Amino acid sequence: MTPLLSVEHLTGGYGRRTVVRDVSFTVERGELCALLGLNGCGKSTLLKSVCGLLPIREGRCAVDGEDCTHLHERQRALRMAYIPQRATPIAGRTVLDVVLMGFNARLHLFETPGRGRRQLAAETLGQLGLADMAELDYAELSEGQKQLVILARTLVQDAPVMLMDEPDSALDFVNRNMVLERIRSILKSQNRGGLITLHDPNFALAYCDRLLLMKDGAIIGQVAPGEIAPEEIGAALSLIYGPVRVLRHPGGFVMVRAAAEER
């Protein structure tokens, strides 16, 4: 079966500086994959290259077998949705207006979202606990609230692939868990696929089906937590984080620093 998202031998970066080298991976339908690595390893650069915000020097990206490397921005938006690490400043727009921007790729010239789409946008805000904020000025929200609004915009965009660069970074513990659970539920129920960067590997262990391990601009391994023993997961994560242990608990796994005698 053709993977939903296929990245093959991707090399890219900024100007003449190469950041990502010969990266290949896939994301399947209904799957949420985490992209893990230390700061500066190339995670954000990889996401921006996949979604077309940065040019690809070599390689290709395909959605459902279709090469998206050279698609027009509007065509690419029908296939991939992207959540940046920091919310883009938007002035003079209500929260609902910002969510409605998610429909732009599906609108004809001069067309505006109709009643059905406005209702869907409002319902999506409600699902993220923002129903009472629809008419507020987006610019006046907290950073965490803005991130939730951008997630709502991404959800109504309805692209089969979701690329998310630390969408939980400005969220508190409760909202972080809510957002990750919501993302996972949508991907599985709607047969979409997602690639998400996370700082905390424990959230990746709790919510993601597969972990892609990145170091120095390359994918150095991958782990499916539900398929291998905690010791094997810990050994793989140690390639990035240094000496760690992964422990099993009733809800899954948790990563901790290895004891001094184990280092």
C-alpha cells in the first residue's frame, strides 16, 4: 500500500547552508509520528522543507503517491497543513476570522466561507474549548490561546497530512494533553497522517505511534513504542538524549535519566 506521506532522500537548508541531509521516511494513514531530536538538529527545517516553505535541493515529497515537491502553494495546501512553532502575528481579525482562513485553498476567487463553513469553524473552536472566544480579537489572546486557534484553523483546512512544529509549546499541562489527544483522535478517525515535533519525549511516548530520531540533520533511527521492549526504546532514545531508561507503567512508557552507576 502506498504511504500517505513519503519523503525520499531530502536535502535542504537555508541559502548555501545545508541543514537536512538525505532524509527518508514515511507516514501512514491514521498514524501520528513524532520527530525527536535536540535543539538545532534540523527538525523545523525538515518540516518547512516538506511543506514547501523552504526549497528542496535534492529528493522529493509525495502525498498518496503524488509528487508535491513543485506544486503551487494552493495545491500543496489541499494536501498538507502546517502548524508553525510560533503563531504568526495577525492584526485586526477575530478568532473566527483566523479559523476561517483554513478554508482559503478550497475557495474560488472572491468566494467567502458560507454558513456551513462558518458553522464548522465555530464547532471546531468549541472542541478546543474556545467557543466563547470566537468574536475576540486574535491579537489580544495569550500565546497558548493563539496556538489553539491555529490548530483549529489547521483542522478545518482538512488536508490529509498534518505537519506540526511543537504545537504544544505554549500550552499548559492540561491543554497540552487535550491537544495531543485531539490530534491523535482526528488522525485515526479521519484516516489522516501527522508528523509532529515535540521537546518532551514522554509526550511522544504517550501519544505517538512511531518516533523518528533525528541528529545532525539526519534520521538515525525509528522506534514503534508499542512493538518493542522498554529496554530497546531506551537504547534508541539514548542515541539522542544520552544515558536514559524507559520504564513501563499502566498507561504506557516514561523516559527518565539513567542512574549515575548506569552512565
